[in-house]
Amino acid sequence: MQDFILILPELILTVGGLVLMLIAAWGGDKSGPLLTWLGALLLVAAAVFVPGVLPGSATGMAFGGLFAGDSFAAFAKLVIYAGAAVAMLMAMSWFGRDRDYRAEYPVLILFSAIGMGMMVSANDLLTLYVGLELQSLAAYVLAAFQRSDTRSAEAGLKYFVLGALASGILLYGISLLYGFTGTTLFEGVAAKLADGVATGELFGLVFVLAGLAFKIGAVPFHMWTPDVYEGAPSPVTAFFASAPKVAAMALLVRVSVEAMGPATEQWRQIVIFAALASIVLGGVAAIGQRSIKRLLAYSSINNVGFALVGLAASGVAGVAAVLTYMAVYLVMTLGTFMVVLRMRDAEGRPVETIASLAGLSQTRPMLAFAMAIFMFSLAGIPGLFGFWPKFLVFDAAVQAQLTWLAVVAIAMSVISAFYYLMIVKKMYFDTPAPAYAPTREPVGSALLVISALIVSPLGYLAIKPLGEAATTAAQALF
Amino acid sequence: MANFPILSVLLALPVLGAIACLLTDAAKARWIALLTTLGVFVLAIGMWATFQVGGPQWQFTEYQTLFGKFSWALGIDGIALMLIVLTAFLMPICILASWRSIEKRVPEFMACFLFMETLMIGVFAAQDLYLFYIFFEAGLIPMYLIIGIWGGANRIYAAYKFFLYTLLGSVLMLIAMLWMVNYAGTTSIPALMETDFPVEAQNWLWLAFFASFAVKMPMWPVHTWLPDAHVQAPTAGSVILAGVLLKMGGYGFVRFSLPMFPEASGTLIWIVFGLSMVAVVYTSLVALVQQDMKKLIAYSSVAHMAFVTIGLFAFNRQGIEGGLIVMLAHGLVSGALFLCVGVVYDRMHTREIGQYGGLSNNMPKYAFFFMFFTMASVGLPGTANFVGEFLALIGAYQANTWVAAVATSGIILGAAYMLYLYWRMAYGTARTAEAAAMPDLDKREFLLLAPLAAATLWMGVYPESFMAPMRGDVEILLERIDRARPQSDSQPTPGRPAAAAPAGHGESHGAAPAPAAEGAHH
């Protein structure tokens, strides 16, 4: 019984998702908006029953250690569910205009959310794989959601092919680890690694990390990111950039710390390389982009690099920094995409060029102001909340005696500041381009204002509760 | 009064004003901004009046553990007090200077300036290391917008350069701060000022802070962002840049580099002296050949800031007090000079010196003020700059005679480029018809320049008002850094007993020794 209480959020989402699917099957696409609200409601309900959220709720291991219902999973799940719910609500009005919104959309996001929940709770290599695949399969469909659009179909195919390859690599790594340690439980793997890392185990470790690096879009496994981001419908891109990144990052942290903790010295070099390579490539490659979606894809690569600095630092401080980073990053990236969703020309067609942002501060001052907040925040300029996660990550690196890493990473952050500034320059300094079509999206506007407020200096007031929650979550792994 | 959180109010007031500006139209925004800055100025004066000279080192302290890892800790000593007063004094002048010259997007402009004011006051009032960093860095955002939106033709390049240059300078400082807090276990600046960091680590930390402050200051060779930013920024932007933002570098040296890393300051003093010597001579020569008024004054700022660094790192009372006074004086005088440029720029829309000439004929009042501030910039006795530069040079002589000799040559060069500028602007006959037809100062412009002239004169004639609050803090700083004082090459040997005692030189009180001073200048 205890086991089922611990997986209550997943149960709620599974049963609810199946019911919603039935409604979608009989109700047709007209039921889309209703299903979206129901889906968001289900995510809220699931969030309430996440182990450790309600005072006095049980936490612990379920199903003989396959599934962890600890505070680490709880933190990640709350962030993921929030991201998924917002991604769902954002999409509704965007698709609605062309009457191409279909009722499967919220259902797919729900299934993806179940997968993500399993990812962050996985305490076993196979649970990990099942969760990852559940999330990915839903994501492949979502990428190709606009069936009439060839770019969307292309994005879905690319994502699927490369994702399948990454899954193969991951499975190969898992099989190696299993073969050399004789177990798939994280604790078991860790126990075996503690008495020296054999060559076979090392190979397994490298392959697992490579597979997961693909999922978080870290260099050198980032190639799919810009193409998929550009091709997928904008709300889907927003979803990809937010919750699944958090889930994959949390998963990577748990595998690295719990399963491979004794081999920290071995994986640390890999993580440091991926971190610095992501920061540099995410910074340099974004500069020449013309599409805002591609730019944000490189921005996500860049941000993943910074989060990996926290993982490289490891320890409670490092893990807490990664969690905080991903939580704040989720808000910033969803907020940015809410602005992107409002980029439509006079006929209402979506626009994606950066050039079309020119002079936005004069045609749509509030929208430009919100975007400027997100851009400065993504750049990590102090005063805005985006500075804080970067600060924590560097602090963790310095505490872990990795001062050189912090120095290199922070110097590289100036490169990425350049292209965020470029967006602000377009909006504020340039002469106006044709104005975007006006939008009436009360839900979207409310979400936009909320995320802008979180990212604004007011966010600093959240440092204490957020820091405490992240530290409690991180302590669950040690 | 004791429990009134005056610093928090000083920080909150401009923010509220900025939000109010954003919500109204241009005409109202101007008045809101002016009233807000005047209100802040009154509060700052009140703070100055109630500041206990010789009282506790840190006054008006506030402490709230709001942010977990760091806290809302505010408090000022005499140095910070004077810089806050300078900021509050310059802000209403900036707003008035932009009254007519800024025509587009006025509410946003005023809001940017008010945000800027909060951030500048925050830098000087912060008593928490991270809080300081946040204020220090966040100032880049409004300044980027001010230069980029309301600047001149090449504003975008200048805005990028300003932002990225100063950001790159500062990020290393953040890592150094993280290391320091990790070592000392506290984020409180007063506590860190008394922490002895391991000598081997000090050099690295010092260099990281130096990278940031040297760019802000700016010191040669990382000064190149300044002429670009100054030339492209609107007049008020230049005033605030020269008046306050550059002072953050000097403030950083006094607050962080010297007391926190005394040994490193002693060992690496050659970097400071070397760069400052180059700056004094090189940028003065560059200023001599400028055709653009704003560029000329910008380069003169770099030269003046070199006096600040020389003075601050002289490791003696005269030097440090002199450096601080130069900071204040330069804030007034270069701000005023930029306003003088702004006055003619508003009429002719060119900064090229060759377009003007003979202004003393048709603009006598303007010519008077311009002359006054030119003389002040040269360091004429009786003006603020003289006091500071003279003290800084005395201090420098005690620390290193070569540095003093080279720096003194800067005063002569300074006189050359400023007088040359004044000659080309004000004397002779007008080179263009437009220049000859320019009307003299109107009431608003008079109102801008007169207070600055009064303050310059006050600081020059009775500097004690400005030195008194800072004296105790300089004393504490001297006690702290005395152990690391580098060997001086100025070793006065006792001559015939009838001559002055050897201690006489070192002990001479440097408040205003007027007769000796004139000798140093001519």
C-alpha cells in the first residue's frame, strides 16, 4: 500500500490521462480547451500528492528500491508539473487561431509528464529507461504535431531518429553497467564502483552519460536542438525547452551522484568538458542566428552548460545549485517563449525572425519590457533573478575547489551576454519594424506577467524558501 | 531619527519615482523625476547634517536577513557619505540638463535615470559583499539603455562596448568574492575589511578586484570604452558617468583592495603606479589633439582618475585624502564641463571644436562659467581640484618620487589641453555664423551651472567640510594597511640641525598649505 501512496502522482496522471484520451476520442477536437484545463487541473492535483509536499506525507522507496519518492524527486516534480501545466495553457490560444489545435495535445503532455516524473524518481537503471522513453515518445509526437507543416514533420523525424540513437547508446551503457556490476539498482551499482572502477564499468558510465547528455542537449550531443526547436510548433518548443530539460538534468544528477558517486573523479572530467563546451558553443553559435527560436535553442545549450558546472561541483551545494538553476531557468525560458508566441504579423501568421523584433519597445512597450527582463535575466545580469542561479552554481564550484572552472565559465558568460543584449538592442534602439498583430489572450498575459515578476528583482525575496527547498532536496541524495 | 531607515528610503524613493514616471506622459515625468531627485538630495543633506563626525565608523546601519545567502545590510562611513551626497547633488542637475534636450521617450529616460540613482546609492551604501556586487553590476542595464536609446550617431557600438567591457571586468571580481566568503564565512563588508586573507591568495584576489575597478575607473589601457561612451551618451548620461560611475572604481579601491588585501596592495603597487604614470602623460597628450570636446574631457577624466589611483595607493594620509578629494572634485568639475559642452551642443548639435570660437563675445555668462570650470580642471588654487591633486602629489612624493615627478607633469599638460580648448572655444572670432548667433545661457542653464560652481569653490576654499567626515575612516584604513607599506625611495636625511626636522615633511598637516602649493604648480 505504501508503494502506491508513493506513486500517487503518477497514478493520478495515468488514470486522468487515459480518461482525457477517451474524452478526446469521443468529443473530438472541440473538447481541446476543456481537456487543456482538465489536464492542468490534473497536474495540480498530482503536485499536491507528490510525496513530501503535504505535511506528514510519507516519503521513501517504493517497489523494492526501484522508485524513489524522496524530496529530490519532489522538488523536481513540482517544477516539472508547473512547467508542463504552463506549456499546456500557453499552447491553447496559439494553436486555436488556425483551428489546428487538437485534443491530443494536453493528453500527450500529460503522458510526457508521467515519464518525466518517473525519470526524476528513478532509482534503478531500468526505471530510468522506461521513464525516459515514455517522455521521449510523447515528445516525438509533439514535435511533429502540426501535420500539415513540413518543418514540423521534419523536426519530429529528426528528433525521433537522433533520440532513438541516444536511447541506444544509453541502453548499451546500461547493459555494460549491468554486466559488470550485476545489478541495475543505483545503490548496487554504487557499491560495486566503490571498490575501484573497472574498464568495463568505465565504458558503461561513459555511454550512460553520453545518452543522457543527448537528452539535456549538452555539447557534443546538442546537434538536434536547434533544428528541433526551429521546426517544432512554438508552444511545443517552449515545452521542450522547459520541463523535459529539468527532468533530464535531475535524472543526470541522480545517476551521477547516487549510482556513480564513487566514480566522481571519473565522470567529473566528462561533465566539466560538456559544461565548458556547451557554454562556449551555446554562446558563440547563437550570435549569428536570425531566428529567435534557433537563438533560444543555443541559449538553452548555454544554460545547460552552466547547470553542469554545478553538477561538476557536486556535493549538496552543487546539487542544490543545479536544482535552483533549472527551476529559475524554467521560468525564464517559458516567459521568453510566451513573448515569442505573441510574435505574429498583421495577418496573424507566426513570425520567428529576430529582425521583426526591431523597435518593439515603441510598438508594444509592455511586451518589449517583459522580453528585456527575460533577456537580461538569461544573461545573468545582477539585479534580475537570472543572476542568482548562476551565482549559486559558481559558488558551488568555488566551494568544491574548482575555482578555475568558475573563472573560465563566468568569463565565457560575457560572450552569451552579447546576444541577449542584441535582442534588447533590436527592441529598444532600432527603428520599428511593422507591429505585431494585437493579441487578446488573458491567460497568456497573466502567465507572462507572473513569470516576469518572478524573474524581476522581486524574485530575490524567494531566495530563502527556494534555497531551503533545494538544499533539502539535494540532501536526499547524500 | 535613530531608527529611521534613511538609507532604505533613499534607495526606495527613486524606484517609486521611476515607476511613477513610466506611468505618465513626458511633461509629468520630468516633474516627477525632478521632485524625486530633489527629495533624495534633501534626505542626503539631512544625512550629512546628522552624520556624527568622530562617531562610530559605520552609521545609519540597517540589517535584514532577507536573502538567505546574503542580507540587506546597509550602512555608511564618511567616504560613502560624501559619495552619496555627490550622487544626490548631481542627479537633479542631470534631470534639469535633460529637460529640453531629451524629446523622445521622456518617461523611459527619466525612469532609467532614477533607477540609476538607486543603484549608485546602493553601491555606496551596501554593507554586504553580494549586495554591493548586485548594485555595482545592475547599473550596467540602465546605462546601456541611456547610451543606446538617447545617444549620438554611433551609440550602439558605444553601448555594447560599455556593457561588455565593464561586465568582463567585473565577473572575475564575483569569483574572488565567492572565494573570500567561502574563506571568511561572512558576507559583511566591515567584517571582511578586518579579515586577514592568506598572503599567497591575496595577489589573486587583488588582481580580480583590480580587473573590475580598473575598468570602471578607468585606468590605462582599459580606458578605451570611456571616450566612446562619453561621446555618444546624452549630456546627462555623460555627467553621471563622469560624476559618479567612475568614482565606483576609486571607492572599490578604498573599500576593498586596500583594507582587504593590504599585502597584495603593497606588492602590486607597481602595477597601479606604472599604469597611472602612463595614463597621466599619455591620455593628456591624447586629449591635446582631440577635435571633439566631449572626447577631450573624457580623456582628461582618465588623467584625473590616475591622480586618484596614485593618491590612494600612496599608503599615507595625504595621498589617500587627496585621492578622495580628487574623486569628489572631479565629479563636480567634469560633470560641469560636460554640461558646458551640452549647452552649446543643444544650440549647434555639433561637438567639433572647430565649429565654435569667440563665444566670449556673444555668450559672456557662458564664457565665465566655462572659464571657471576650465581653471578648476587645471587645478587652480581656490578650486576643488587643487586641494585634491596637491594632497595626492604630496602623498605620492612620500611614496615614490618618480611617480610624483611624472604625475606633476600631468598638471602642466592638463593646463595645456584645457587652456587650448578654452582658447579655441571662447576667444578670437566665431568660425561659423551659427556659433556667432548663439544666445547666452538661459535661466535653466544658469541654474545648472551655478550650484556646481559654488560647490567647487566651497571645496576649494574650505575643504575641511568634506574632509572631516572622511578623516576617521582614512585613519582606520591607514592603521590597517600600515604593516604593508612599501619601502619609499623618498628618504629625507637630516641636514644641518638648523633646517627642518626630518619628521617635518611626513607630519605636515595637509589640509590647505596654500603657499607651498602654489610652488608645486608653477
